[in-house]
Amino acid sequence: MEGQIWFLPRSLQLSSFQAYKLRVTHLYQLKQHSILVSVGEDEEGINPLVKVWNLEKRDGGNPLCTRIFPAIPGNKPTVVSCLTVHENLNFMAIGFADGSVVLTKGDITRDRHSKTQILHEGSYPVTGLAFRQSGKTTHLFVVTTENIQSYMLSVKDYPHLELDTHGCGLRCSSLSDPSQDLQFIVAGNECVYLYQPDERGPCFAFEGQKLIVHWYRGYLVIVSKDRKTSPKSEFAGNEAQNSDKQVLNVYDLCNKFIAYSSIFDDIVDVLAEWGSLYVLTRDGKIHVLQEKDTQTKLEACKSMLFRKNLFEMAINLAKSHHLDSDGLSEIFRQYGDHLYNKGNHDGAIQQYIRTIGKLEPSYVIRKFLDAQRIHNLTAYLQTLHLQSLANADHTTLLLNCYTKLKDSSKLEEFIKTSESEVRFDVETAIKVLRQAGYYSHAVYLAEKHAHHEWYLKIQLEDIKNYQEALRYIGKLPFDQAESNMKRYGKILMHHVPKETTELLKILCTDYQPAGDNEGPGMLEGKKANSEEFIPVFANNSRELKAFLEHMTEVQADSPQGVYDTLLELRLQNWAHEQDEQIKEKLHSEAVTLLKSGRFKTVFDKALVLCQMHNFKDGVLYLYEQGKLFQQIMHYHMQNEQYKKVIEVCELYGDQEACLWEQALGYFARKEEDCKEYIAAVLKHIENKNLMPPLLVVQTLAHNSTATLSVIKDYLVNKLQKQSRQIEQDEQRIEKYREETTRIRQEIEELKASPKIFQKTKCSICTSALELPSVHFLCGHSFHQHCFESYSESDSECPTCMPENRKVMDMIRAQEQKRDLHDQFQHQLKCSNDGFSVVADYFGRGVFNKLTLITDLPSGKAATTIEAGLQRELLVHTKRST
């Protein structure tokens, strides 16, 4: 009242400066800027001045005054009633007692950047002003003693709207924070009203004459007169409580309860600073109200509200104070327990649903397992799945609930959620639906989520829709199609053989999933091993035959098992067929398959199959391919096919000579008249010299029907040949004796008589022989220069040397081959004349050493004699050679 503005810091050390000469009537401190706007008087009369102070800058120790201008609407002197400034410093509004409102637009701290105009004129004093900023829209609330209006300042011409036809007194209006959507609060004597810029909002029936209204941290602070008897005040002393007092109430509008209430004596104002409320009373005292911490408030409120079963209020209170989810969940649980105990199961389950994610689901599930409450349990489990917090047991329970309620619509809605929204274990759901008999639902779920095994199991074992199961397999990727055909192929073959066979043909040749067409550039198909699917065709030889023949036609490199099975199948069909024409066709097919060359590696197996089914042509063909000529002949012998025996000998006798011997023995054992065949065999034996005559006679001696006339010609011819051979051998022996005698004479002459060289020409150049010359005992003479030019050795005749070397090489070869007994055995076995082979090896001296080693005598004298004999024998052998 003396023109000073006082500052009270947190240290409570007062300071001031002289702002006006007479008095200060209004102050407005901006929250986001160090700007203070004041209204006061510097001279007597009605001449209010507005001053804008920058508290961060100083002018002579005092805050800097950046602007001064008179606060008079037009030329009408009137008293300022209220003041407000926009936080962006672009708007300032001043209300007057005559009902006028002056709006300053622009930078309020500078004269030249702002414009002042009269925004509102009326008959009733302006009691309250408030700016409301919502996005880019700015509103100004104007309240008088009789009405409330809203101006839109972000639009030209500032359109306005009258919100109500009653007003309030000075200091009885305020603007809420965003928790109450920035509503304008007007406190009348009966009610407190809340307003939006375009309409009136809710109202609260707070009785009593309102003196002061403030908004603080979500609370509505009201100071009012109350003549009723009130609780004892902690600030009003010990006087009687029925006198005129002022009541300070702090309301929580969001949760609809009174947070604080107390009685004071003559309150000047209620101020909010430093996180507390300060109550300034007329007696010069400041009372501080400090808000308790959130946890303490909540615990106190909850205990009180729980006792009164006011759970909804407790929940709202906890939410407004941002209680954590664990705390809220505990309130919901207690609320649910309360409703459950009262029998309100529907309400209880709604509260339990709000605990999902915090409260163990089994706590709730156990309460609602009774059949009469199954719909409540279903609702809880549905929400559990929606929040993706259910496990397999919960899924099982929910599906069982659906099936018990027979709620097909809910069941379909549950399982037909999009794949990205699936919040349950699909496999568990399929199992439960299958057990409950909901096969179509289970199949849908299995197909949608690609549980191929379950889909096929239900289709084949429960629904028995074999065609659909086969179609489904045809759409699967190769690996899965292959494995499922191995697993279910026998069942499908039993019920839909033709279609199953067709799918197997595709699977084993060039498989492409049905519907997976990628045009000409599609990926190369995969091939399954056709041999692995042969067991699928058990008891269905017709389809097996079709499958195997298809595989051999389109895939020549099919596994060997395919050809083996096809051969066995054709042989079976041939063996059991009665129709001669069809049997002949089957015979031809079997032979063609055998001649395809696919049984070289499994010769024995094919032979066994042909023998099992008595397939004669196949057996003989395989014998021939395996060079089992003796088996071919024995086969004909068993069937007493004499001509065939002779034919076999003629065909294969050159490759296996013993066939003729066996044929002779076979015919010799026959008691029938086989002279014709014996003669044919003997003729061939004679021509090829296959058997000694004595052995032939011994062989035929077993035949009682064979007479001497059968072998007469054979024996005569044989004896004549041997006679001729003896004569030839005697002549050769005589020749060799004469040659040996001649050579020995030459040797003796060379040893005892001088050698006369009478050659007149060089044996190399054939020119006349001249000295110096070189002569050899063999009778060849050479010029010395010719000898030196052509001779490789000084001691050998160049002319005789090649022949001598051949002889020496032969001798060395014989020496090296003396110990080759394996070769001797082989030649002896394969030769037609074994005696000549033995004689040849005797000539090489192979047996000499063996004889001497084997017959070693024990005595010393004997050893000396044997050593001499060995030397004589070796010398004789070499000379003979």
C-alpha cells in the first residue's frame, strides 16, 4: 500500500524496491520467464499504470522496468479489477470495474511491438481473466459478476461465445492443468463450474461463500466462509469453532474426494511455491502445507477406502498418483475377492482380468472351475490369450470351456485369428479339438498353421477323407510330401490306389507342389527314391506293376531294387497265368527285362528268382551271361535233352574243354542206346585230343549198352596217329644223334688239331682279305679295321654274336624260370598235352634241384658221392641243352 514490491525467497529474507509512488494493486509473475507485470498508482486519482519488470536485469539495484503505459480503457477513468498475461508474452489482458477488458497484443515488454485495444465492454465488473492455449488456438476466458464469455484470439475479429449467465466474485476463478483438460474453473456460492472454450463442463456442489480459488498440482484449492460447526483447526487456536471462520479445502476432482480441510482466521491468500502451499493470514503469519509422499498417501487412503469397500475410488486414486502396475494389480485383486465373496462373479472376473500379467492365473482359475461359473472362466482365459500370456494348459482349458458351452461361434472366432495374432499354442489347440470331436476346427487350425502331420492324422484316422489327405500331401514341399507318403502311403493305397500311385509317380520323377507354378522358369523338381516306396504297394500288385514300369520307362537309372521287384512281379504273374496268349506276352516281358542289362551286379538274385519260378529261358540266359556253361549242360542233362547237351558242347566247348569229357561221362552212364551221341562226342575228343584213349575206354566201360564197335574207329584212328608220331619222333631222335655226334667231333678237332684259316674275303666287307686280319675258330675272318669298326667285343665274332646272344638269352631265361612253379601248374592244367609241358620243364632243369634236396642222405660219404653226381648231372644237362 506504500508502492513497494516485496520479495520473499526460500530463506525468508525479505527485500523490496519502490515500484510506484503511491500503491501497488495487482501483480502477475510469469511462470516461464523472469517477467513481472504490476498495476499501481503514481499519483492521486483514478490513473492506474501498468509496468513490466525484467527481474534478471538491474537498474540502479532495482529490477529493470522495460515498459510503462496507462491502464485506462479509452478516456474513461476506472479501477483495474484483474490482470493476466500469456506465457508467450504476446498477450496481456486487463479487466476493469466498469466491465471493460483491454487486450494488448504483441511483445508486451516493448511499446512499439504491441497494440492495445478494448476487447470487451459490459455493465458488470470483470472479476476474472485466463488465457487457454491449445495447439495453435488461443482463447481468453472473461468472467464478470453476472456472466462468463470465451474469446478466440487466434482468429481475426476475435469471435466470442457466452458460456453462462452467472459469474463469480474476485479471485474466485482459475484455469486447471492438462489433467483436467485446461478447463476454466468458476466458483459460485452453491457450485463450482468447469468450462471448455465452447461449452460448460461438469459442476461440483461445494457449498459456502467462496473467497479464493486456486489450482495446484491437480488439486482445486478453495477458501470459503463456513458458519457450520467444523472440526478443530490446527491453525485457529482454541477459540470456539462456531464463529465466522474461513475454511481451506483441497479437492481432488479426478478422484472426487477431499484431500485436505482446515479452518483458518482471515486468509489473505494461498500461494504455491517450492512444492508446497503457503497460507498467508491477516495476522501476518504464513502457514505451510506440505503434501505427503505418494506412497504414504496411498497407503492411508487405501486402508480407509478398503475398510469402506470403496474400491473404485481407491483405484482412481492410485491411477491419478501413477501407482505402479503391481500396486494397482493388488487393488484389483482385493476388489475381485470382495465381489467374489459377495457372489458377484461377473464383476469379480472383470477385476481379476485387470490383474492379468501380475497375478498368477491359477489363483483365479481355481475359483471358477465350477461348471456354473464356466462362462466367467472363459472370459478370463480369453483375455489371458489376447495378452499373449497363456501357456498350453490355459489353451487346453479355454478350448474345453468352449466345447462344454457348445459355443461354436466363439470357438471359431478364437481359432480363426490371423497368424500374426495367434496367442496360443497351436498344437495343444489341435489336440484338444480333436479329443472333443471338433474335427473340422482341428483340421482348419492344422492347415492354417502348417501342422501337416496333425492335418493328415485327423483326415485319415478321424474324418477318413482320403482324397483330401492325398490332395493336401500333393501341395506340400518335397521333403514333407516324401516323409508323409512313407508314413501314410499304405493307408492311402488301400483306399485310393490309383490316385496314390499317380502321386508316387510324380514324387519319384519330377515333383512340384500342386499350385506352385512359377511359369517356364520354375525350379527343377526333386526326385524321391522309388525303391523306398515299394512297401507301400503291399497286396496291390497291379498298381505296383504300373508304378515300376513307369519308373523304368521315364527313369532308366532307377534303383536296382525297382528292377528286381519288377522282375519278381513279372515272373509271379507269368507263373500263375493260365491264358496261353497272356502267358506268352508275360514271358516275353520277363525275358526283355532280363536282357536289359540291369542285372549284372545282382546276377545271383536274378538267377534265384528265375529258379524259384521255374523260368527256364531266364535261367539259361543268366547261365550264359555268367559263363556257367557246365550249369547249362547240367540243366539239359537233368531234362535228358541229348541234342541240347551236344549243342552246348559245340557252342562252349572251345571256352571250356571239360564239357566234352562231362558229356562223354553223361552218355556213358545212360543205359539207353546213345551210340549216336557217344560217337559225336568221341569224334570231337579225337579232333581236339581232349582225353587219353585209356581214359575214354575206362569211361565207356560203365555203359552196358556200349560195345567195342562204338569206339573201334576211335581206337584205330588214335593208334594210327600214335604210330605215325612214334615214327616221326624216332626219325627226329636219329637226326639229333647224328647232329650231336658231328658237333662232338668238331669240338674234339678244335681241342686236338690245329685250325686252318683259308678264308680269302672279309666276312664284313667281302673284300679280299689283307693283313692285318682277325680270325675266329668259327671260321669267320675280318680285316682288322672292319673288326674294330663293327665288333662290340674283342673276344666275340661279330657275325656269330647275334645268334650266340639269342642262345645265351634263352639259357638265362630258362635259368630264371626254373622256380616258376605256379606258371608250370597253370600250363600243365591248360595244355592239351601235359607230358610235353613236363618234358619242357625237365629240360630247363626245374626238377633237378628238387630231386637233390629231397633225397639228401645222412652220411658224410653219401654227401660226397651225391655232390659228385650232382656236378655230373648238371654238366650233362648243360651239354644236352
